[in-house]
Amino acid sequence: MHRISRAAIAALLFALPAAAQSSTSTDDRFTWSGKMASGAWLRVYDLNGSISVERASGDVAEVTGEKHWRRGDPKDVRFVIVKDGENMTICALWGDESSCSARGASHHSHRHNDDHNDVSVKFVIKLPKGVKVDVNTVNGGLDVSGAQSEVEASTVNGRIEIATTTGPVNAQTVNGSVNVRMDALSGTDDLEFSTVNGSVSVEVPSNFSGELEMETVNGSITTDFPLMLTGKINPKHIRAKVGNGGRRVEMKTVNGSIELKKAG
């Protein structure tokens, strides 16, 4: 069995009443659950493996991490929980020298690069209404279908699929497509969607306003919205205003198309 460090457990128990949350960890599975307030952040950091987000039925968040391997050692991967005010961070860490904080996971061990260690972790998150989510991995896709608040998503090798009732959303990958739907947009925060090898498709409410920068090298750019262009006309790099302008929206790829659509 791989246990959370004594220091992490002590900090967790000091910060929360025993009834507020629970967690278990075995060689192949990790579970955590706890009540979270609307507006708090739930952050999950992975390295090898996918992350999916579903809608919770109440105000209790749940995170499940399942290890998968054929020839690796599952004990080389441990789970760490960090509490920061009302926010929670959960990391899957490869190697004893790796660390976890609210800013992310630092992987200092080289053991995860071993060809004989193929351990991956698949996370499934059940997210309460109003809780913000930040999901990060390196080798794996991100699928967020149950969000009802702000979403941050980042991977390197994998696609990103996000649907939220209320943005904003930021999503970045390198090898994979980015597909985002926001039924409503709150606040005035800037939005960024980017990849290198893949398309970028974003759906926003029909009353959307913003300052757009859309750029591709090998692909097309299309939009459902009338644009007020600024600068020189370049079909591969468009700067334009939609509606009354406002927040900055950046959509970029190298090999792929770009679409800005009305959510309908």
C-alpha cells in the first residue's frame, strides 16, 4: 500500500473536521470526497493518464484515481492532497522526489521515463455546482462535461473537450484538438484556446462580445459572428471585434482549423 505522507495527513486533519471529507488509497485505486463551497477551486494534476469531469448531484466533490499498468510498478505512483483555504488540490506523483502544491505538481524523478514503467492514472471527478475546476496532465485527454463554473485545462499529448454552463474557460494542448462550449459567460476575463497539431472550435452565447485574435498556419478560420476587422486583412491571422468588444479571446493553432460558433 502506498500511503500519503504523515505531514500531508496531519495538515489535512488539522484543517478539516473528520466528517467533512474522506480519502482512501490502495496499490491500484485512490478515492477522495468532501464538501466544497461554490467559488472554490478543485485542482487535479496528473502526468500519464486522462481526466474526466462529471456533474455531482449535490455539494460533495468526488475524485477517483485508477492506476493502470502492464509491466510497471504501481507503488511508484502516490497521491497527495493539499488544502489551500476552501480550495483542494490532488496530485498523482511519480517518484519519491516529486511534490504537489496548489501551483501544480513537480516531477523530479526520472523513473517515469523508464520504458519498463508504464503506470498511468485515470482520474474521474464529480464536480458540484459552482465549484471551479483546474485539470492538468501531460499524456492524456481531458473531458469536462459537467462543469457549471470556470474551467482551466491543460495537457500536452491529448485532446480537450469541455462543456460548461458558465465560463470562462482556458484550454491548451500541443497534440490534439480543442473543443469548448460555454452556454453563458460571466465576468470579463480573457480567454485562451491553443494547440499546435489540431483544430480549435469554440461555442459562445449569441450575445457574445469580445476582441478576437485567431491564427492558423495550415487551416481555415470561420465564425458565425459578424466581425469588425482591425489591421491588414489576412485570412490566416484575423484580429477583429465582435459586438461591443471587451474581453480578449485568443484562438491559435498551427496545423488545423479555427471555428468560433454560436451556441444554440
